Amino acid sequence: MQVDYRVIGVLMGAWLVAAGCTGKVDGQTPNCATGQKACGGQCKTVATDQENCGACGNVCAAGQTCQNGQCQCSSGLLACNGTCVSSTATHCGGCNTTCASGQVCSQNSCQTSCGAGETQCSDGACVSTTGGDALHCGGCNACPAGAACNAGVCACAVAGQMMCGSACVDVMTSAANCGGCDRPCNGTCTNGVCATTSGTGGMGGGAGGMGGSTTACAPLGAIPRRLWRLSVEQWGAAVKDLLGLTTAPQLSNRGGEAAYAFFSDATLGVDEQFQFALYQSSQMDVLPAIASKITTLAPCTGTTASAQRTCAMTFAQTLGAKAFRRPVDTTEVTNLMTVYDQGAMTDYATGVGLIVQAMITSPSFVYRTELGPTTLTADASGKYPDTTLNPYEIASQLGFLFLGSLPDAALTTAAADGSLATTNGLNAQIDRLLALPAVKANLTNIIVDWFNVRQMFDKGNKDTTLLSALASTDRDQTAITTELYQATQQFVNDVLWTSSGTMNDLITSQKVYMNKRLATLYPGATFSGGAPSSNTTFVSGTWPASQGRSGIITQPSFLWSASDPAKNSIVKRGKFIHDDVVCQDVLPPPIDLSTPQAVNVIGCKSPDGTTSLSTCDSEILQSDARMMYQPCKTCHAQMDNYARVLQNFGPIGNYRTADEAGRAIDPSVTFTVPPLAPNMAAGSTSFGQLLASSGVIKDCSVQKISSYAIGNMIRTYNTCEVNDIRAKTDGTVASLFKQVALSSILRARAGGMK
Amino acid sequence: MSSYKFKRRSFLRAAGGSAALLAPLLRSIESRAQGMAAPLRILIIHHPLGAGPGLATWRPNASATTTNFTLPAESAPFNATATPLQKYMCMIDGLNIVTNSGQNTHEGGVVAMMTGVNALGKIGQQDWSAGGASIDQLLLAQSPTLGGPTQTNKTMFGSLQLAADVRSDRDEVAPRVLSYKAPIAGSDIAQRRQPLYAETQPLNTFNRVFGGNLPTGTDPQKLLAQKLSVLDFMRKDLARMQTLIPASEKDRLTAHANAIQQLEASLRQTYGMMPNTSVCTKPTTPPTYANTSTGKQMMGDSTSVFTTYAGVDYYVSGSPNSHPHLDLGLNQLRLIKTAFACDLVRVATFMWSAGTNWVVFPGTFQGASIKGNPQSTPHHPPSHSDPSGDTQTRDWLNQINTFYSAATATALQEFATTPDIDGNMLIDNTVVVYLTEVARAWDHNQQNMPLIVFGGKNTRVKGGTFLKVTGGSMSTQTGGTGNRPFNDFWLALLPIFGVNSSVLSGASGALMSTGALSGIFS
């Protein structure tokens, strides 16, 4: 289904006009709202803007905050000779009070030493860990410009401001940080929304499916020429396909790789434990598995040593090319034959086995090379020219992206005949791959992994009362999570390859797949072909509208994995959706959760502990406190709503109408931050529809799959190369993977130094 | 024990054709037989979450003197073993971890304490990227006695990094890695750091270091030659790749080459067949430890937790008398002990758990119960309960600290009773550092870091001493000043192994130091 973003853009523009905030037309002065002035072509709230305080260009100094249009010393600071200073040994409680030599200033009084719980700073200030001022906040460090010190914690004092880098920024109007940090706006940033004149409308640097101008985007730049270690799963799959095994061997060590990593991390290498695991698996798993099929792998009719050696040489050449994803040269064949000769002292089969062992544990198998032509040479200064992957490397890349394993024969042939180096040839191969069942299965798993569903396998410790709908003998959580995973695979496969194939459908579909056990655990679904009658067969069904389910984020597997054993986790769900479904830029690093202020807010109190909610016995109430009070508010106001809208689904993804404290659930939220502000969602169904209609899910899918394809997480939404891909995709999974595969970031490599 | 006597010809006959392959082991055995000193070793053991607040249950009371002191509850287990360990111990009180970048967390504490330099930065929530090599790797690289890669007489495996558990709050490196190689050049701090991940399964350690139980066939020498030919191919392949890569990838392949070297050592262990002597005996095959149930999450006052990974907990749910976490840890330490005795390594680190310990303990543990609803819970979450308002949970946490002391004492007891090749005991030639990443868990205070050094007669450790640091300018946990920076300890340790302390004090980004702390070593 195509989405006409121009229509959305016009609608957005109309909304902005109705709100009294027009988009900027390049070269014209904007019409700003009451209380704002046009400064540098942008509307600024001069009453509180740190860099335009009271007037354009009036920047408040360190230790000052813009209050009512005037730069004033932050709370707790002294104004001495036009400068804001802390109470220190030279201004102890007053500008003209200097303590005697060797004394310090504690609680505005000269003392011989700081008091208990105070930190002594080099200027003689004694600072409580729960107090201080903007220049010594909770210790000796200063807060960023524009931030105040609140009970020992730095926080931007003004609503709508965020700490970006080392300063408080008005993300409601900042051209460089529109709606969030590092979100450039090539138009007018109003209320955190970026409005341009291109007619594509737009939401500040964020989502919206609007390509917009790329001149304000952040370039990713060419990836350096590099080696990319196969993941544990890729190694196993490659060995299986190379040797025609029935199952993929598994390594006993992951070499630093996360257990359920979304993508193969390109920064990982081979350490001692990983190398040993490679050897051990080759010895204990692979060699026994091929022992009975040597004559198939390396057929030889000759019986003399010489004849067999010839066979082995042919084997080394052909299998080597397949294993290393490129032709092997004569030196490599010679080296492999040296290995064969050692084994042949025993017999032909041992020699062949050693060749296999050498291949699958060697660097050329374990690494994917992204080095470009082998003839690349450095110049006199030692610099290699920028280049692109050679055809065999492209084949390897497409193999591991689409198949999750070695390139197939057609890819290798296309590399050899040069067609893969052409646009038409590349397109043809990608189109061919996308039609293969094995590719569809692999891409299905990639999409499932995008939502971190496999983490469910480490969470087989749910409170068993949540499983009370099942007979006590039926509550094996290992089996349940396995079945939930299978159900999700089938759901995603259905959406992507049988139904519309769109990301919108992925986030809004009411479909579900269940077996008998799951249908008991999650009642309410209807099955047109009859309810599932066994645990081995999954049947397609539809969620009841009353539950408000919407796509993959309401599939039980996702909700299970993003919850605690006995309760939901608004933090986990909210942060995941913020980072990985809405693809918002990384939030500032959180504060120390063990500080007294944080502990108070976690306990549903104000930071100073003087005010508290009547009770703190539910996730919602705890979220209320986090969204209300600093030091938690800055982040949680941006992420909690993404989970609050899913509160109708409990820790195992079960539908509920009351929360853990027995209170009725109201899942409606109003989004106050981009990209979904100022929309409201009545519940998860409308949330899913909003993610679809706004283009957020499509845009985020491009960012995630691009990250997968290059082995590095792209954390900035407004990345130029990603925007280019977004502009070319039509929202379908096929288009998504194709455009990622065709993009320049997959093939361009910076030369580097010798 | 009487001096070890050894006959070269007997060894050669016993080893058969593998004798040449066992050259490193043979050489060291011979040299020892000639009466030369056993090598010094270093073992760093980490326990999580500090000590009891106020330290009254960790350090001797105010009436203690340097040589006359009583260990209170949390450290008393070191004296409760059959061979009391106090005589090998120097307990140090008065060192603070000082960082410039707010690393006063469990995650940051591990990195700061083990490297002694500022972190490169933070990745995500608390994942501090190590800015330098860890102390053990510094020692391995620089010491003329630890058998490191630059020495003529290298040990077979260089160093070991083992752990009983590495689960942590999030999927971060900082809290679960003690050892790092020096960071590589670059701009991506995640890519620059070089963690050496710990092995958590004793069986994998056994297989890699002691040759495991891999099939050796009837002609191990022939098999070894075959396997080494595979490694030769790997090296040639690596050399080919070296000619194609840019400089930014050279460190990666150097590490890979080292990994192949280590694999060769493992293969030699397997097919060379370790000799069994009175000092060096191949250990029995350790069990495989399956993940246990993680039990119920604590209700009510628990803070939000972010990740749960299955692992090996204190007990198996439903089997309260099982102790898999303890057994696993002891097995790892025993493997280190044997690796030292066989001179396969001289440098090792061991973590009982990550800095944010996720090993599940019973809600009532060794007589103390968590306040409220004492269900089984991972160790870390309840540790942020304010002890002034919750003495129950405080006591529960103290019991876990006591548990780790007792478990470590059990292992060190074996070091104290295992003969070394010079006729002394292993502890006489091994410096053991017992440390933790915060002093006080509930608020991450890092003043008066709990720290004990063990070592016998040849280590120069002043055993039986309680070193109360005074005269420094840093604040103490309980008020006043007198403390010194933690790096002063490392500056005192480095020269024991022949390493100039300027290697750390002059390192880029070195944390504060005021000079080598005297009184630990003679």
C-alpha cells in the first residue's frame, strides 16, 4: 500500500497554520507567537532562551539561567562583581567573606573541615551530595549552561529544554535540536516540530515518512575497509551449507557476541576462547558429521596415493572457492595440500577431513572481507584510495544478508561473470533472492529479531499464577516460549509474504497464530478454520477487537520478552519502543539511580521527599512520578507513553482490564514529544495506526535494517544515507531489503592507511 | 614437604616422543629441580557489591593495631579455614577510587579499579569503555617474570580470565570484564576497548588449558602433527590477509594470531599429554553447569530491573541444599591453582560475578532475611536499600559478603596447602588480590575500598597485617580525611613483579595517585 506523504505533509502544514505557527518560507522572517521573537530566522522564546535571553543573541553566562528575559544567577549562587560564583573559601556566604588560610566554606560558614556527607572542592567549597548549586552540583562539577542544580542533580530548569551535549537546549525551537538532541531542522522548528516549505510537511528531524531535504542530515560516511567476523549463527549456517550437513554446528563460545543480538557486530574479533571453540566444534561436531560422506564430498575413483592426491587437490580448489567466497589461488591450494599430506599419512579420508577443518577454522572463512579489489595499492603517503567491494565480496554480502549464509551458486556465478558489478545485474540477483523461500524465512527471522523477541528464551521464569489458565502439567515455560516464538514467526511470515508485505501491516494486523496451548492461555481469538486442536499445529486466527491488539508489538512474545517475571515494565517496553520501533535518537545517559533524589522519585515522591503520591503500588503510578519529577522526567516523558498505551497487556502478553493493583486500566495517552506529538492514542490499536499513518514504522524499519546490513547500529534518525533509502522504499518488506541492498553504504568503503 | 626430585631421563621416557613438545613444561621443571625459585604469580579475585556500610563488619575495629587485630564477621572466614589465612593477609583500609568522569558506579568502578586510568567514555547507560590495559595485562606484558609474550620463557597460555557468573543489569561489557588489553586507535570507543571476556564454564577451561578429553587416538604425536598443520594453514591464511588490510585492522589480526598461538598450546596439552607429577596433576573433568531457575523476582520495594539472563544461581530452585554457584566458582579457582602449579599461566583474574551481581540468593540467607517479602532475588537489586532505614536487608547483604569471603577462603586454603615446585606452598609464590568495585553498594560510595592482599614467604607480602592508611588528603567513608587514591596500591604492587610503577602513574589518563603505598610489601 503506497502512502502519499504529500497529502500528509499538506495536512501537517494545515495543522501548523491552525495552531498559529506557520512554517518558515526560506528567506522570509517567520511570524512568531506571543512571547517569541524571530532570531536568526527562528522563533525563540526570549523569556527563557539561554542564547537569546530577553533579546536576540543575548547569551547567558555560566552559572546563569534565563529567567523572565534576564540572565540571572542560578539558585544558590552569589552575584559578585557581575559574575555568578559559588559560596567558597573566598566568598563564603557573601561576596566579601574570605575564610582564613586552610579553612573551607561549609554551609556558608568558614570551618576547619567539611561536614559529614560533604565533598571538599579545590576552591574550598564544601558541597553536599544532595545539594549544591549550578557550579558545584552534588559535588565539585558544574552543571551545563542553562541547567540548575536540583538537590544535587543537574537538570534543565525550563520546560521544553533538554541537555544536549554540554548545554540546555530549547528543543521546541532549536534548529539544530528540533524535538530532541541532534535533530537538525532545515525549516522552522516550532513546538519541536520541523516545518519546511517543500510541501512534504514534516516532523522535526524525526519520523513522518517525509524525505525532505538531506542538506541538514548527518552523513554516515563511507565505512572503512574492514574485516567482519561471522556471527556464531552465520558460522554454523555457513558450515552446514558448505558441507551439506543436516544441522548447523554450534559454537560453545560466542566471542563477546550478545546472546540474542539483533545483528552481527562488525567490531568483534577472534579471541583465544572463540578460536578454541571454532577448533573444538570442527573436531567434535563437523568431522564426525562428514566422516560417512567423504566419498560424496570428495569423490575419487583412484586408489593410488598419487591419484588420491589429485582428487584432493580438486576438492581443495572447489570447496575452497565456496568456503572462502572467492577463487583460491595456487599458493592457497598448495598450503591446503600440505595439510592434506599430513592427514594422508593415515588415509585419504583423514586428509580430506583436515582440509575441511583447516578451511572452516581459518580467517578466510571466519571473516567476511570488505576490502575491495585485491590489487588496491596505497599511494606514496600510505593512503589507500576509497573503493567499493569487489564482486565476490558483494556476493558474500548479499548471501549473508538475504540467506544468512554463504552466497549460493547463482550469486557466485554473477560475481565471476562480472554482472554483479553492474546495476542491472545487482537488481536481478536481489529480485531473484527475494523470491526464494529460504530468503523469506531468513528475512522473517531478521524482522522478528528486530523486536528482540528471542530474549523471551531467557525469561522462562514468569510468575506461575499468570499461567493458571493452563493445567499445572502444561506450564513448561521453555515449551511455551518456544511456541510463542514459532507463532510469531508464522505471524510475521504471513504479514510479510502472504498478506500485504508492508511494515504498516506488521504494526496493525489483528492476525495471530496459535496452537492449542496458546489458545488456552490467550483466549478470545477466533479461528475461521476451527480452533487449534493440538500443540504441534499452529492455526491462523484473529484477535478480538475488544482487546485492541495491533501487530507485532501486541504479540504475546514481544510483550513477554519486555516484561518482568510478575509484572509489566513500562521502562523496558517504553525504552525499547522509543529506541527501536520509533527510532528516536538515544536519550541522555540516565542519572545515578541510587542518588537520594532518584530513589525518592522511584518511590513516587518528589525529589526532596516532601511530597508523595498516595500510593506507589503499580507501574502506572510509578510512571506518573517519573514523568512528573526530575531527575527522571527528562527521559521518561519521552518514553513512558509508548508503554503506557500497552498497559492492557500483562507480563506474559495476556489481555487485562485491571492492573497489578486492581485498578482499571486507561491506556489512552497523548504524546507530548516528537515524532507523534501532539497526537493522542486511545489504546494500542490507535497507537499502531498512528505508527503506520505517520510513516514512523516505515522510517524506523529502514534505519534498523540498514543497521543490520552494515553491522553497526545507526543511532541518529536523520542520517543522510538512511534518508535516501527511505525515499526509495514503498513500505513493503521486499522494497525495504532491496533498497538497503542497493544503497551505497553497503558497497562504498573508505581506503584507509597502510 | 621434601624437595622435589626429578630425573630428566625418566620424564623423557614417560613422555615418549611428546617430550620435545613439552619443552616449556620440561624446562621449568628442570630448572626447579636444580633448586631455582618458583615463579611468582598474580591472581586477582573480584567479589561484588562492596562490604557492609560503615565497614564495621569488614575491617578491624578502632582498637586494632597493625599486627594485632581481629577480623569481624565479613572477613572472619579468612581465618576460619583449617589453615588460618590471616598470616598471609595484608588488609588495607583507606583507599578511594577517584575518577574524573563520574564513574562511581558498579560498572564504572570495575573499569576504573582494574585499569587505573580514565575511561574513554560511556556507551549507553553505564557501559564504561576501558581507557587502558588492566593491571593483570600490564603485568603480563611488562614483567620479566610472568611469562608474558615478550619473554624468552613464555608460559603456554599467558593469562587466564575466568568467572563464576557474568550476568549484569544490562548487556554491558563494563561490569562483567576484569581484564583488558590496551585500547586500539580509533574514534569509536566501543571499538577501541579490548575486553578479555571471562570463561564461565570450568569444562571449557579444562578443555582449553588442560587438553580436555578430546580423542587422542593411539598415536597422539601423529595426531598432533596433523592438527598443527591445520594451524600452519591458518597462519599462512592470516599472513595473506595481513597484506590486504588497512592499518585499522592490524590489531584485530594480531589478536587473532595470538589466539592461534593459544590454540596451539591447547593442542599440545591435548596430544602431548600432560605429565602427572606430585606438583602438576591433570585435573579431573569438571561438570557442566546448567542454568538454574532464576526464582521469583522480589516484590514491593525492588527497583526496576532491566534484563534477566538465565545462569547458575546460588541454589537450584527446589533443591535448597544445592550450591552450584559456589561449586562452579571453586572449580574455576582450582583450575587456576593447577594452571599455576603446572606453570601454564602465571597471571589470572577471577570474578565471582559481575559488578552488578545477578546471581539469585534465597530471600532468607544464612539467618538474615530481606525486609518485607523475602523471596529469592538476584543479589544486586536489593543492595540499593538505604541501610539506615532497612537493617534487615543490610544484614542479608552482609551475609552474602560473608559467603563470598568464605568461598574465597576455601579456595585460598588450597593454595596454602598445595605444594609448589620449590618445596614451598603455592601461596608462598602467589600474590592474591581480593577486591570489589564499590565500597558501599547502596549509594556506590567508593571510599575505603575493601581490599586484601594475600601472599606467602616469597611474595614479600607482609602477612598478618592490618594497614590503616593515614596521612592522605582524601575523605574517608565515615568522615574526616586521611585516605589515599586506589592507584597508590597498584604502584606498590607493580615493582614486586619487576615493573616500574611509572608504567601506570605516567599512563595516558592515569587516575590520581600520590605514590606507592608502603607497608604492604617488605
